[in-house]
Amino acid sequence: MEIKIEESFADSIKSSASLNTGRGMVAYTCSYIPEELIAAANLIPYRVYGNKESNLADKYFPINFCPYVKAVWEEIHHNTILDAIILATSCDGIRRLNDYISYYEKELPVFMLDIPRKSDKDSLGFFAHNLKNLWIFLCGISNVDPGNTDIIKASSSIINRKRTLLKELTKHYEADMHQIIKNDDYFNIINISLSSETDTFNNELESYIKKIKSLKENYDTVHNDFKSNLKIMIIGNYINDNNFWSIFENLNVKLISSDICITYRYFDIGLEKNYEAPGLENDIFTDIANSFISKPACFRMADIKSKLNDIKAQIYENNINGVIFASLKFCDNTLYSFPALKNELNKMKIPSIFLDIEYGKSSYGQLKTRIEAFIEMLNL
Amino acid sequence: MGIVSIKEKIIDSIQNNLDIKSVRKILKLISNPIVFFLYGLSFKSVSDKYLNKYSLSYMREVYCGNHPIAYGSLFIPYEILNSLNLKLILPEVMGGFTAGLGVTDKTLSNAANNWYSADLCTFHRSASGAANMSLFPKPDFIICSNLACDAACKSFEDMAKKFEIEDRFYLIDIPYENDEISLKYLAVQLENIYFDISDKLKIKPDINNLKKALINSNKLRSHLLEVNKIREELFDYPQYYNGLSYILPLFGLSGTSKAAELYRIMEKELKAKLRKQIQPGKMKKILWMHLKPYYRNEIFNILEENGCRVVCEEITDVFWEEMDPEKPFISLASKMISNPLRGNGQNRINTILSMAEKYKVDGAILFSHWGCRQSNGLARILKDRLAEIKIPLLILDGDCVDKNNCPSGQIKTRIEGFTEIINSL
Ligand code: SF4
Ligand code: SF4
């Protein structure tokens, strides 16, 4: 029996599409931006997906510019329901996006969250300070008292429930070799989680996981045919593209431990612990800063060595057969990290391929051929 | 043997023997007094001659193997590194240098073989290739920053990994905002780097050396301010003078007395030119944004032939305040944080607009170096803002390092079209 995602998550999808929840909506662009602060200010956090189809952005940005930045710019142009947008200092592309919004879209409040590239004590304190400023900005949008930080705790617990559920979903997905959760379904669910009302999504995800569990139990007793025997790790940046995931729909592979912006980097965020060190404020912002700075790192952060060590550990632990390095085109942070990664993979004798993704405008036929050829090679 | 053929012979020899030993040999050869005398004759300006003489003796020191070496990205506070007597390699500047020597085909292909995507900036790709090919001495330290762009953080970290000096790799994380907390965050990083490098060099940090470096840097600044003031009036430049040729002393050698001296000489030379200038020229004035191609090219000649002259470059603007040697770290942090390429694009736009006004320019050119997201990403707003004050902007697509990515015919046509507009205004 197949579980249809559109049906299982119908209310969540509606909550992001119809937006008649009476709450304002704030777009954000990076997994280092804490959703809990947006939600605590009584606003719906919306990981802006971008409009991938139109070509307006080409009139503003150079041809060799991040397609995600262009898609976001495109969407902002047409999206009239946003109350604000939060950007992060992820890269030069986003820095420029902030300039374009400030110059050409003056009506839309924009906040640039400065995220340090390092994780030492000073960087942590600096990040906590920036988070506090973000909080003040958000409170200004929704007329909430910034002094009332208790509401952040309440909001954190809802967002953390979502993270825990997404981790649980991932555990089932990764352990499921019968493709009860199809590859593209898994990524679709994450995509829904990025833009829907959290409570609604949490409830629907909880029931979905229950259904999966019971299906799995029944399935295990009846079948013992493994559908997915190859384990592939996807490494890259903001790969959130249904067309791309649908390439994997009927392929006999499992996408394990994906290291991209919408998987572990998004939801593997520890419940915040009190972080106390001389010179640091002992407050909720320091705790959130600590949780986010210790989450699985993106390639933008310093310390490529420990990043590579994490990837190596994942590969060994999960018996990964091959790596697909998928980067949205023109992403310097990711592209500059590839040579070091490729070197390590070669040393480990793990086959890998590099894919340039155009975000919505890719030639999916070509990508499919390359992926299929890669998988065929792994099967030999 | 004519000067031109000496130069060609040297370049030929470098192209055919690409390794550190031959670079050393060549440096030794050019430093021979007779050869250098002949070589020096090819420089038309006193400042150019001084720069080349000084760069050459500096490179010999860098390559001699007797000094600790640091690699650094363009906008880090070199006053610190110079005060610690480190000899410096600026891979981005060296990327330009490889272009000048015509060896980029080889360095870029080495980078490509090592998985550097062709979509990345050629300064970094070429520098990585050159480092891989051991064209530079092995570094003892690598220091970089995300000012002005993301590229150095990653490409330099990769180099640190290759040279197995990850514990001697420093990333200066430049804040987005310019406020007290950001300044402090930056100053603490600089202070930590200073003491950590001293520690690793096993030297007792002598803060007086650092203060001296700031005093030298202040001298450079005041000469450069004068130079820029002169350039507001000057049309009659020494032949081949170009502010963009002085990137190494302006940034990498800041804090040294030699760099300050170079700018003193430049001030004197340009002042003398200004004194002799009989009447304001008829040339149209151009503001140049970003860097220029560092291989042989005709861009500036085409401009001249069409009645236009570059009178100012955004990168030679004095954007920072005089530093207080008694507060070195906060002063250096403040210098870094004032860089218009940091943070919000409005910083850069303000600088450009104020330069356009100060130098009374007739037009502007943004050299749109392939793969430079931070600079090219702002092109559209720059164009619109300059249009508001009736200054046309030419966005000239090309590549500062890879001549194959910069078709000369197209460049010529675009410049000629642009100068036609400027001349008709
Ligand atoms: S994909 Fe890369 S370039 Fe694009 S927004 Fe993300 S970090 Fe920036
Ligand atoms: S040209 Fe641009 S991308 Fe390249 S190093 Fe300079 S600022 Fe960075």
C-alpha cells in the first residue's frame, strides 16, 4: 500500500499555501537562522523556496550567479504576503541579495543575521549578540514585547519537536530497504516541513510515522526482497528540488546521511543546553547560538578538516558505496570545498561524481543519465 | 641584447622550467646589476622603477629560504605580519603575477586537474595551481579573511591542509556590521593571531615593532591621500602609470618603511607632473572599478586612443582613518572594517559616488572579472546609482588572470562603443 504525501500532509500544505492562519509570515534563507525566534514572535517561519521558473532575475544578477539567490529574488518580486525576510551572511551572493532587496524592494523589511565562521567562545558571544538583535527586529514586526523571552522557550519546544520527528523519520527512511518511504517522498516531506505551520506539520508527521511503522512491520513479515541495496550519500548545498529527487524515485538506491542544507544540517540541532563561560551572557540567545554553532556544519564554516572527518565517519558507519556531490551552480563555498573532499574520497576509494545543479532549470535528462551511469558503475 | 629580448628570454625560461628552483635562478639573474639596469630602463616612471626594484629584492628574500613565510589574502592587516618579520606571499597577487608571466595556462590546468571548478575566480584557481606546482616557497603560516569575498577562506584552508599546517591557518572572520561589538570581535581576533604567531615563531612579541608598523602605515596613508588629491587635477601622467599596479605595496607591504617610501616618491613624481601641467587636458575622466587584467592587454591604450583616461581606481581610495599606534589592534580592526567591500553594498556605492564627484569623472568602468560574485553582483545597482548622477557605467566582462577568457576583439568593440557615448556627452 502506498502512502500519498499530498494526503498525509494535506493540512500542512494548506497551512503554507492558504496562509489564513492569521499570523504573519517571515521568509528565511539559511539553516543557521533559528526558526524558534521567528515562531516566538508569533510569525510563521518560511524557508523561502524561490521561484525557479521566471527569468526576471537575469536582468539584475550576472549570469554566473547562484540560481537560488536568483530564484529568491524572483519570488520576492511576486510575493506580496511576506511580512519580512531574514537573510544570513552565508555567502557573497546573499550579501548582494540583501542589497537588491534594500534598494529595489524598499517596502519589505529585511534583516541580515551575521553568522560567524568559527565556533570559539568569542564567535559564540558575537553570534548570541546578533541573535538578540534579530529577536528585537522580529518583535518590532509583530508588536511583541522583546523583554518577554520566556515565549522563546515555548516556541523552542515546538520547533524542537519538529526536529526530533524529522530525525525519527530519517531513521526510518534510512533503515528502510524496501522503499516504503520512497526517496523523493522523504525529501518532499522535508520540503513541506520548511514552510508549513509547525504544530500542524508535527501532528501530521507523527501520524505518518505511525503508519510507516505499522506498514513496515507487516511488510517485514511478508517480504524479504530488498529493494535498495546501494547506499549513496549526497553532499552539497541547498538541494531542494523535486525534479532532482524524482530522478531517484525508481532507482534501486538509498540516499543515506545526506549532507545538504535541508537534511541533518537543518534538523540535527541539539536541544539547547546552558552554556556558561566567563565573558558570555547566560541567556537564551547564548544557548541558541551554542546549539546552532555546534550543529552539523555547512561548508561555509571554517575547519574543513573536522567537516571531512565527520563525512568520513558517516561513510564508514553507514557503509556508503558512493558519493554524489551536488552543488547549486556558482556556489563558491561549496565549490571550493570539493577539491579537499574529492581527495579524501579518493584516498578512501569511495567513488564519487560531481553534479552542477541549476535549481529548477537543470537539464534533468542529462542529470538522470549521469546518475544512472554512476549507479551502474557502483553495481559492477 | 635589447631590453625587450631580455624580458622575453626571462619569461620564456620561466614558462619552460616551472619550478621553484628556476624561479630562484631567474630572480638571481634579474638582480644582477647590469641586467637590472637594462631592465630598469624599460620603466617610464620613477615610482614604477622603485616598485620593481623593491619587489625584486623582496622576492629574493621570500625565495631565499632563510625567512619564515606567510601566505595572506588581500585585505588582512599586513602591518601585523610585517612587524613579525614574516616574508609574504599574497596568492591572489601571485595569481596576477602568473598572468604577467604568461604561465596561467599551466597553473589553471593544474587547478582543474585538482578539481577546482572553472566557475571559480581565476586569482584563486591560478594561485592554487601555482602552490600545487611548488612555484611558491612552502608557507609557515596562512592567514586569510572573508574580506572582500568568500573565496580566500576556502582556497587558503585547502592550501593549509595540503601543506599540513592546519594549526597555523588563521581565518579572520570579518563582521557584517560596523558597530562597537563587531569592532571588538574583530580586534580580539587580530590580537590572538599576533600572539599566537609570535608564540609559534618562538619570539617574544615586541609590541614596539607593531607600533612602528602602524606609524609606517600612517605615513603611507598620508602620502596616498596627497597622491589622490593630486590625481583630482592631474591629466599628464607618467607613461604607463596605473594605480592598479601598486596592489602589493599598498596592501601586502603596508607597515614597512619601503612601502611608505614608495608612496612618498609617487607623491613627489606626480606633484612634479602636476606643476608642469600647462592646462587641464581634454581627456575624459574615467573611474575604474575592481581590478584590471594582469597579462599584456590593450585596454588602457584603447581608452587613451579614444580620448579617455583612468584618473582614479576604487581600490586606491583611502577608506580608513589614521591609526593610533598606541591601540594597534583596535586601529587595525577599524581599518579592516572601514573597507567599502565589507558588509552591505551601500558601503561600496557610497565610496564610488563620492569618488565620482571628487574626481569629476565623465564615466566609469567596472571590470567584471569572471567568477567574482561580490563585485559583479553589485553591478546593476551601481549602474542605476551612477545613472542617477548621469555617469555612464560600462560593465566590461573579462578575466584579470586568464587571457583566454577575455576576447580582445570584443573588449575593443565594447570600449569603443562606450567612449563614443562619453565623448558625445
Ligand atoms: S547555494 Fe551557495 S551561493 Fe547559493 S545562497 Fe547558498 S551558500 Fe550562497
Ligand atoms: S576577484 Fe573577486 S572573487 Fe576573486 S579574489 Fe578578488 S574579490 Fe574574491
